[in-house]
Amino acid sequence: KYHISKLFDLVPHMEECSLLNINTFNENYYIVRYKSCQFATYAREKLHAFQYPDGEILSVQYYDEKIVNDLFEKSQNRKHSDTSGIGQLIHQMSNLQGTQEQYVDFCNIPLPPKQKYASFDTPVSY
């Protein structure tokens, strides 16, 4: 296995990095906790969509207990043939990006506010 904790430890003040025991395909889920929200926000900004190892893209999201519990429950109750529930949960987690973060002033250029992703059931044009 890869040492995810060493990657997240590059951001100062990491307190915990623990693997969640969720059975979903070849995906692994970790809980990473930092001493302050400022360091957690910085870690998310720097490591979200980072490729580690080459070709594996990290998805770094803020913790939401309800969504994690739903993911646990669905992984226990579903077989690999039904992936829509897991896909919806991952989409819900990705939409949390603006709900729990605090603004971190690492940039002296004014940036536009972050926006949520489109709804999971939004029609797509082909």
C-alpha cells in the first residue's frame, strides 16, 4: 500500500490519518485530521485532484458524518453490480466543498467565490 499519511503530513500539524474500512471496489477512504481548520483547508487546496501514485487521482473532501455513515451502510448492503448509490454519495461529498471551509488568506489577488457543482440529476447535453 501507498503511504498516504506521508503525503498528507507534508502539510504541517496533521494529527491523524486513518483508513476507513469501507468495501467499495478498488477505492480507499481515509480520515485525515489537522490541528486547525486553516491547515485542513490548505491541505485540501493543495492535494485535491493530485495524482498519487501516477494515474491515481486523490479526491480530498471535508468530513461529513452523515455521508460517511451512508457510505458505510451502502457498502455493507449492496453488491458491486449496483453503483448508483455510491456514485450519488461521492457526488454529495464533492458538493460539500464550500459548506464547512473557512477562507484562508494565502493569495493577495481577489478571486471569485467558489461555486457548487451541478446537481446529480441535471440533464447533460450531448
